[in-house]
Amino acid sequence: MASYPESELILNPDGSVYHLNLKPKHLSDTIIVVGDPGRVHRVSQFFDDVDFEMNKREFITHIGQYKGKRITVLSTGLGTDNVEIVMTELDALANINLKTREPIKKRKSLNIIRIGSSASIQEDIRVGSHVASEYAVGLDTLMQFYNLPQTTTEISICKAIKEKTKLSFMPYCVKGSSDLMKQFGSDLVKGNTVTTPGFYAPQGRNLRIPIKHKNLLQDLNYFHLNDFWLTNFEMETAGYYALGLLMGHNMLSLNAILANRIRNTFSTNPNRVIDSLVRKVLERI
């Protein structure tokens, strides 16, 4: 088997992967990912104990025990660019021998749960609710650099969204893990999440600078293809779903709804909404 050169698989002097500063021993069967580095503690505060901590840039990792189960929680920062770094390095920890730089013959599939915050784009999905993403639609360009397989249904959704919004590029659409949905999201609101490359104009927010797609929020709010509707905005899920599919990992995104863009409302206690979702996830691992 060919080995990966030092310029492609960059390791730190201690043998850990470059950005995350983690080694294979730091993986657990289930990994929780969050965007906000400060949210790592919002998860690990419920652990019985924390065995390991690593802080590097926006990538913060806590590893601990919860009711006898070992759990890794780490932050990515915002955006699918950071998600690509995290997913690639987690996959390297699981499926590459870092000493020989060769792929491990027996591939390992990770279970990765995103606990994130999000804004509803449907009036009936109230602030304080929790949404489990069945599909994610990416309005970012990450998948322009990968060969992403898509089903006929997913391609139809992408074409219809492009036509509805008059975007100059083709979105991508990916389904999350059905098995993880059964385990973690069976009683949550089922949704289809829009992942954007920014928080303001790409989500239809218009402050001082005029935006190009003035009706983006309304177009996505009203969009539907048969029984497929779009439910919420955030900035990572589509990247996770696409890379999870390409790498062979099981991925599910769970979203604490902190804002409703149609009602123009925001949660009065966002930490309580997030903490209640964290507790649900931990109890179901």
C-alpha cells in the first residue's frame, strides 16, 4: 500500500494529527461535535469525569465518562471549511496507521453526532424546539472539490432549489444516518437543514451592506418539492453529511432552535435550550 507523504498527512512532533492534536487513543465509539469552542464544556459538564483535555486553536477536545460510556466531544469552530479539517483528521485517526502512514486494512466507521444551534425558517417550528436533520442542503462550495454521489431525489432537490432561489451555482444535498436518527432523533422534529457559508447575507440577513439575494429567506421558506420542505439554517451540517458519506462514517445533526426567522424571535434562554438537547443525546448514547 502507498504511504501518505509528510506534506499531505501532517503530524505534530508527538505523532498527533496536525490541527486537532489528537492520537488514535483519543477516539471513542461515539463522538459529539459542536461548533462553539465554549460549548464543549456545556457537554462535558454532565460527564462523571473528564480524563483528557486538548486545546488548540478553535479545536477543543474533552474526553470523559458518562454512566460508564467513554465519550469524545470536540469543537470545530464555524463553517464547513473547519468541518473538513475535523472530519479528515478524525478519519485519519480511525483509518490510517500514523506510524507507517498507510491505510488500515479494516476500515472503522465512527458515529458522529453534531449538537448545534440553528434558526428555524418555518413559522411552526418554535424557538426552544429540537430539530433532527434528515437531509442537509449545502449552499457552500466544499463539495465542488470532491466527487459526491447523489441520488436522483437529491439531485432533483438541488435543481429545484437553484431554480427557486436563482443562485448562480448548484447546491448539494445529502441524507444523514437513518440508524442514528432512530437512536437519537425519533421524538424530535424531523427537518431538512440548509447549510450556508456565512451568517448574514447567505442566510438572508440584510444590515448595512445591500445583499444580492434579497428574497432568499422567503424563497427557502416557501420552497417545497412534493413533501420535502426546508426547516432551518446553520453552517456545518451539509459538510458533515457529505464527508460522512464519502468517508463511510455515520453522521447525524441535531439542532437547538434558538431563533425563528419568520416570527423574528430569539430565545430568552439559549443555554437552557442547548443543555436540554445535550442531556437527550447523552442519555441515548
